[in-house]
Amino acid sequence: MHLPTGCIDRRNLCTVAEAEAGKLCTIKVKVLGHTPSPRYRKSPWKIDTEDATGHLELAFFNAGKWIEKKFPVGSEVYVSGKVEAMLTEKQILHPESFPASMQPNTVARIWTTYPLTAGVTQATASKAVAVAMATMNADVRCHNEWLPDELRKNKGWPSFAEALHTIHKPQDPDDIEHEGPARQRLAFDEMLAWQIGLIRARKHVAVKTGVAHPPAMDLRHKMLETLPFELTGDQKKVILEIDEDMMRPTPMLRLLQGDVGAGKTVVAFAAAVRAVAGGYQVAMMAPTEILATQHYLNAQKMLEPLGIKCALLTGKMKAAERKPITAAIESGEIQVVFGTHALIQKKVNFNRLSLAIIDEQHRFGVRQRLALSDKGLTPDVLVMTATPIPRTLALTAYGDMDISILREKPPGRTPIHTTVMATEKIGQMVEALERVINLGEQAYWVCPLVEESEKSDLAAATQRFEQLQQRYGDQVVLLHGRMKPAEKEEVMADFKAGKYMIMVATTVIEVGIDVPQATTMIIEHAERFGLSQLHQLRGRVGRGSDKSHCILLYAPPLGHFSTQRLQVMRDTDDGFIIAEKDLDLRGPGEALGTQQAGHWLTKVANLESDKELIQEAREVAQRFMAQPMSDEQKANLDFLLEIFNRHEAATLIKSG
């Protein structure tokens, strides 16, 4: 399944005389002599060759003595490359070469090119694929058919084995095109494997017995009464959806998508109140100590006045601090606990955990999320994300989950005015911060790096901090990912309290920072950020009633995609529109924020261009799983899941 990304057509086998300038030609020649590169000059190493029809010069830059061993004088060799017309003869720069002993048809063919990693050459990749293909030919499972005959016939698709053969050994460059029958067949197989895995996961959860939570109208009403704002229509609707899930005896598995500032926390707390009112416990896991602490502080304002006992558990706590908290969790005295991955450690045991809330879910590994849900009485699971997920991705990655969406912003939030300007105006921005400070407002200045790198021309956060400190003194503070958690929390607490007016930071502030007095966000080298990340950063301001601004500084000249990204940011603040555009421009891994974690890597399907295939695969999967299957059909589908690494889905995906 390591599929080629392109191909080189070497089928034009000809003589030197027949070789046309500008065309890729494959020619069998004899080596006549070498002209080494002159020392201290940037001239190529030249090799004089000929066939019966004329002379051909081969040229190599940065060549050494090894080239004489590769092209011994008097030997014959096939060379292949783009022919250039020189003044008196023809030349190929950096040609590929093949032994003269090879058969002409094995040289003059279409050669596939594979994605590589350090230390792996195209030759190595090709040999590995050839071995794998031979193994596949001997495996009868690869020659079975799991797709309905009618579907294959209507689409004009080959069998699975034929599709792989076509792609790895194409007879025409069109054979490896994404829109071609072979790739479309494999893309559909991949989407079908995803959907069957999701349906199995859903069934796996549905047969389990969970907690049927009783209503909690009185306690819920008290909580909502204390809010200084009216719930949006979306919040009311989603709370009702969660209530309906929680009253059922089967475990809830719901994804809550909410744009930046849409009020997910209130919805999560409303669910927590219902669980606590029934005598159960709630765990809320966040990816960073800053975010976990912020949720805990909000709970102290919203939940503790209702008599609900809350606690915070993080990895940085000393044993003396942790022991009484873990004891109170185990006894049931603590009803709602907030924390980071510390919540899933073996020493943390819950008394009656019936609701697991996982914030910014894509920042946790699947097994981490599973570990939390396994600590309870088959708890309801509510996973939340502030990164709106395009519909295509939601259907594919979260097709087994019920999905709730918060689009409306709570009243009192003012729109953020976004400006795009070149980095040459940085000096003006530094001076403009004085007006922000004089109004008693605060500002963020985001830089992509902590310190200057020889490989990068990005502005360093430390340098920007020093520059701003010269102008604004101790009103400026620095926050970055290499600081210890305790240092980061102290800086954030001081900034929120108004001790500092300007925070220079890396993207550590992307999620979970809520400072209503912060009205200005400056993002340096904005062209280097993804759309979703820019949107998250912009969402750190505009959280109060004062007018807010986001300034996107870019280093010209801008490329095509960078121009589009910044234009989208200027045109809209709708996170769902931005997410769809992010998928268009960057692909699913980055749009979901999961690329580094390796959680989302499609091998064949393109989730943007293959939208129709995804829907069709979903329908086929639902038909498969709704009817009785023979042992042969089950074995074929199990093999399909294994091919695309979905055979663990039922176990892992139940965690969200």
C-alpha cells in the first residue's frame, strides 16, 4: 500500500540521432572518456559517449572519482533523461543509468516514483514493493472480492489485486492518476474500511450497559440562573441532545464541535451537573495544565456554589498534594475532577465515574482517551473540540459518533477586526501598542520560534520580547513552550490579573487562554501558520465587550496558498468556513490538527476530492452490516480492515 506519487516515462528508446531536444529519451551508448570538473570552478564533470549514429555528452555537477567507476571507459550503458541541444552535440544533465545487460523493455518503460524517507532511495523502495507484490500474488485473500459486483461493474473498477498491479506497474501515465479506476477502487476500499470500522465500534459501545442518568432540573436550573448571560439557541439545543443521550442506559459517545468562544464549557458543565445530581462522578481531561486549571477556576465559580465539590489534578503536583486528592476521588467525596493526563494514571481510581469529558480531543492519543473512559462504569463520553471539523472529516473520522455543533456566539462578544500587513510595518505596530495600553487593554504578540535558528529567518520570540521590553519595560512578559508548567501558569495568571500588558508568546497560547481585557492579537509571519491555527490564535481576543483587533504580519513576497489563507482570515471569522478552506489548502491531517500524532493518515483517499466516495462507502458499509453475512464475507471484510489498519477500530474508537 506504499503507493507511487508519480512516474517517469522512459519508453522513448532511440538512437542519439533520433533523440529530440526537450524530450526524455532512453539511449544505449558506449563510454569514450571523462573530462573531470576543473578545481575551484563550478563546471560539470563531462562524459563523452556515442552510439552508431552520433555523440552524446553526459554532465554531472558535484561529481567525484566515483563517477569513473560507474561509467568505465569502453563500457556500454543505458542512459535516460531529458536531451538538451548544445552547439555541436547533444547533452543529458544528470541522466539515470542502467546496465547494458538489462533487456530493453525492462529499461524503456514507465518507472514509478515513491515517497521516500532519509536513507531510502527510489531503487530500494522499488525493490521492496516488488517483494511485497510477489507476496501478495501468493496470498489468496488478495484475490477475493469484497465489493458488490454491481458496484464494480457500474464504476468500471478492477479487482483489488488488479488495481495494485496497475498502480505499481502502469502501462500508461494515466494509470496512476487519482481519478483513474485503479486509485478510485483503492480509495473506495479505504473509505469502506473506515466506515465498517466505525459501525463496528458503534455497535461495540451500543451493546454495553452504561448509566441512565436521572433528570437534574433543580440543580441545573440553579446553575443556569447564576450565569451573567442568556444561553444561545445552539447551547440550549445541544444541552437537550446530551440530556437525551444521558438518560439512555447505553453509553453516550458524542462529539461537541464549537467555534472559538461559542460556549462549550457551559454545555459541558450542564452535563456534569446532571451526572453529579444522580450521585455520580465526572472527569474532565484537558491537554495542558493551563487549560485544565482554567476549567477548574470556572468550576469554582459555576459549580462549587451549588455544593458540588471540585478538584484539580495535574502532573506537576507533589505527592503530598496528590495523595489527599486521589483519596477523595476514590471515596467519591470529590464529584468533579479536572486534570491533564494525570487523570489516567494507575493510582487514580474513581468511585462512580459516569461521565468523561475530553477537551481538545485531537491533542490526546486514542489510547489516552480510552484509558480515561475505562476508569468508570462504562461512562458517557463527551469529546469537545474548538477546531471546527469539515463535514467530510466529521463523517469519516467521527462517523460512529453523534455530533453536536455550536455555531452561535454568546451575546456581548464583539467581532474581531482583522488586518493583513507586511512585516516592514513592525515598527508602526510596536508604537501602536501604546494606544492599547493607554486604554487599559492588553495585547498578544505571537512568534513561531523561541530562539533564532540558522535554518530559519523567522522572528524569534526572545528577540521580539527584548525589543518590546526596551520600549515598554516591565509591562512585557514572555511565554513559550520550553518553560516549566509552573512558570507558564504563573505568567498566565499574572497576565490575566493585569500585571503585564503585552505578552510575547509562541503558539502555546493557541487554546484555552481566556483574558477578556486582551483586545489585540499580533501574529508575526502569519503566512507560516495554518488557517485553523490562525483562527484559534485570533480567538484569544474578542472575549470581552471591547472592540478587538487581529493583525496578521507577513513577509513578502507571498505565495499563492499563503495569499489565499490570509485572504480567508480577513474575509470571515466563521470557523466552519475556515475549516473547509483549510482542508482544501492543507489536507486532512493538518485540518484535524493530527498530522504530527499520526492519528489521521489516509493512504489513498483524498478527503476533499473523494467526498462522493465517502458517502457511497458509508451506504455500502451500512448495507453490509445490516444483513446476515456468510463466513466468507466476514473473512473478506476482516481482511479489508487489516489492509487499512482498521481492525482495532472497535476497541480504540469507542474512546472518541
